[in-house]
Amino acid sequence: MNTELLAQLYQSYTGEAPTSIEPLPGAGSNRKYFRLKGKESLIGVYGTSTEENRAFIYMARHFSQKGLPVPRILAEAPDQSAYLQDDLGDTSLFQLIKQGRESGNFSDEETNILKRTIRLLPQIQFEGSKDMDFSYCYPLATFNRRSILWDLNYFKYCFLKATGLEFQENLLEDDFERMADTLLQIEPQVFMYRDFQSRNIMIREEKPYFIDFQGGRKGPFYYDVASFLWQAKANYPDSLRQELLDEYLDALRPYHAIDKEQFLTTLRHFVLFRTLQVLGAYGFRGYFEKKAHFIQSVPYAIENLRQLLETDFPEYPYLCLMLRKLTELPQFASIRNRRKLTVRVMSFSYKKGIPEDPSGNGGGYVFDCRAVHNPGKYEQYKQLTGRDKPVIDFLEQDGEILQFLEHVDALADAHVQRFLERGFTNLSICFGCTGGQHRSVYSAEHVAHHLNEKFGVRIRLIHREQHIEQILEPR
């Protein structure tokens, strides 16, 4: 039914029926997205909340009239339950900065697109607020006490209580009220995007475009800066944050000049508030709705919170006490500890003996690969190793080693997770075969890359008999 309505809108707009309608991944809301192809490629949106749809349609048209980079609304259903908009492609800013997010080292190209993006933020905040009818905003027209306390209680009920941490609710509510008092003193009031972060910015022809602003409302500009620069999984190093803050303040100057120290002092309160708000969202979307990427984001937000609390907030004494206890819970220790842990993964030949553990703790595993079908028995593989494609193909097509490594992965994953929670620094995983050339090399390569990609830990990969050593840096 949804696709039929979108197809009708497409035909009404283009004069032709779409040749295909492809569903697209959703995000945090109940709206459904589709790509309609044919005469041209458009994005169709169907949402059960007509108020939310109405907010987006109004804002998109308002921002387009202001010359701001947003998708145009091209057609809409009479009841605004569905609409068509420009297709901005599939590349979000979040995807574009993948290398920097995972390594912590942002390239010049990544840094430049981030700078261009944040310099556009004052435009949508100040230019976008001119002549805007904020009554279209949903669910609230302004950033007020009610919206602040909604978000803080969202954190309390959907995240804090779910951790099992005991707390005195009345003392927490006292600090919530004090935080609301602080945030509501801030001027000027402009368009507050509210979810300004890299997942909601599309890149087309190297230019940023803004999407998913329908939750915006009238409010202080600090919130969006906190939302962008402290996005949990963006993983911006502090040095890059400072560069981007300088870019924002420079772009802000024509609209609202402000002393940098004063700006940073106020911004801290919004960073704290935004972090609690997103943890509430992660708790609800992850723990209750079981959406994996929200759960994966939790440790990153906890790490942001831990760093933020290095400088006290005397205005919120009980809240800070509870938040510090929260950051020390074992289930949130893995991100903090992952740069401490080095996993040494080694291949070796049993003929030359089992490797010693240079860390001195004797911990870890030695796996015997000799029960797996051996490519070394065949002439065409004798001069190759488990890193060479013909050997890899032989082992994977044979399949025995894949079954073997399923069990190894399960053991290694559990061990690494536990070591991260407890803050251990060294783990050894060794694979032996007859010559240390084929099966053990393949296995070591597999496990090294698997652990680096899954847990982001530092790997010291050693093929002893091949005299090869490689470091896989923390991600």
C-alpha cells in the first residue's frame, strides 16, 4: 500500500511510472524510505506520523527558499502521509570519514569535508530561523523545560535504570532541574537542528546536504555543536575537535560574535546534556528495540562522558557522582581498555617448538592445526604460504579450516572481551602446524584481522617460520 501511494506520486511528478521501488535501510524513526527509479531517481518517504511528515515538508521547503543545501520536496500526498524528495545518493558523511573514525587518524580529505560541513551550520541555524513558522515543529516548537526534562528522564528510565545502577531519584531530579535552569538561560534562540551529526549529512559531488532535521525547533545554537562534535561513533580526537570548533566560531562571527572562552564554558553543559540524551536513545533503540548499531554506539558515548567528567560540574554534584559510577561499570570498560591490550597472534612449526610468551604472563592459547587437510602435501602449493591466494582458495574450498576457525573465533572473542573488561594488557594466540607455512599462517591471518576489526585492539601478527611481522593498529 505504501509503495502504491509512492508510485502514484512518482507518476504524477515525472509523468511516468517508476521502473523499480527499492526499500532503503531505516534509522531511528518509524518512517520508511524507498528509492524510486525510472525517468529519474527519487527518494520516497512514508511515515505514520503526519505531524512529523508535515514538519519535514515545511522545513525542507523553507530551507530551500533560503538557499540552504537540503533535499527539495517534489511531491506529497494530500494528507502528507507520503512524499517524494531529491535523491542525494548513498554516501553519508559518516561513511565518508570511515577511515578516520576507525583509526583515529583523519586524513586531510576527511578533515576538509568536516570543516566545510561545520562552517555551514551557522547558516542553517541563523538564516534558517529567519521568517520560520516554528509552530510547524514537532513535537515541540521550542527548546523548553519540558523538552529538557523529557530527554533527561529518557536517559534515566531507558538507560540508567537498565544498567542496574542504584541511585536516589529525588537527588537526581534536583540536578536535572538545575541543568534545565542553566540551559534555558542561553541566548540567542535560533533554529536548533537537534540531530546535527554525520549520519544526517549526505555528500553529493563533494558538497554536504542536510537531512533528518524534522525534530528541529527554536533553541540555542550550542546544542548542534555538541551534537556534531561529540557524536559517539565519530571518534574525533580532541585536536580535531578544537580545529572544528575554531571553524565554527569563525563562520558564526557574522551572525553572533562571542568570546571563545565564554563559548567553551557554556558548550560543556550542552555536551553533557546531549550525551545523556543520546544514551537514553541508545538505551531505548538498542536495549528495548534490539537495534544493533545503537548498542554498538554505547561504549563510545560512555567514553565521551568519561572524558567530559575529567573536569567537574559543581552545579550537578549528585548527577556527576552517579555518572562517574556509571562509566566504571564493567560492561562499559572495553573502549577505555582497548588501547591497553595487545594480542600477539603467531604461526609456528611444531618441529621448531612451541613459542614462548615474552610478556611473561603465560596467558592465551596454542591451537594445533595439524588435523586440518594440509595443502603442503601437494606440489603446486609447496613453495607458497597461507597468505597466498591459491592456498587460501584450497583451504576455504576444502572447508575443514573454516569449521575449525569457527570454534577458535568463539573462544578468542570471549577471551578478548573479558580482557578488555578487566583491563589486561597482553594475550597470546598461537597456531602450529607441521611446517608453520600453510594452515597455521592462514589461521593466524584470519584471527588477527578478525580481532582487529571486531574489537579494535592492537595486534602483533608474527609468522615465525616465514620471518614476517606486522602490527595492526587499534581501530
